[in-house]
Amino acid sequence: MNADAQARCAETVKLLGEFLDRELTTCEIQTVQGHLDRCPPCLNVYRFEEKLKRLVRVHCERECAPTNLRDEILARLKRPSPRT
């Protein structure tokens, strides 16, 4: 793989989080998608990131802090902070 190809892969991998979160411009989406269509190694990274994101979302949505803990945290956040 030449330096230019490595740079394109690095840029694509760098944008995968935003790509998964749908935070890219239309042009960026097309660029990333086009690269993924042509680059199996980057597609594998994308698939891994997608599965990891889904796994985290599924397991984190199930967990909720107890009501009393949430209430205590919110109450502390509303208190004025002591000046140091």
C-alpha cells in the first residue's frame, strides 16, 4: 500500500465515528462510503466500530441509576459550588 492509499485509509478511519453518528456532510458521507466500498480493510474497521457502538448502546440503555442516586446528583449539581 502506497503512502497516498495509507493517508486515505487513515482519513476514512478518522471519520468513522462521525459517519456512524450521521454527523458528516453529504460530500463527506459520499467520500467515506466510496472508500469503504473499495477498501475491505477499512470496511472491516467500520463493521467492528458499528458492532461495538451497537453493543455499547444496547447494554447502556438497560442500566439506569436508582432514582435516589439521580435525585442526589441533581441536587448537588444545583447547589452553588464552593469557591477555592
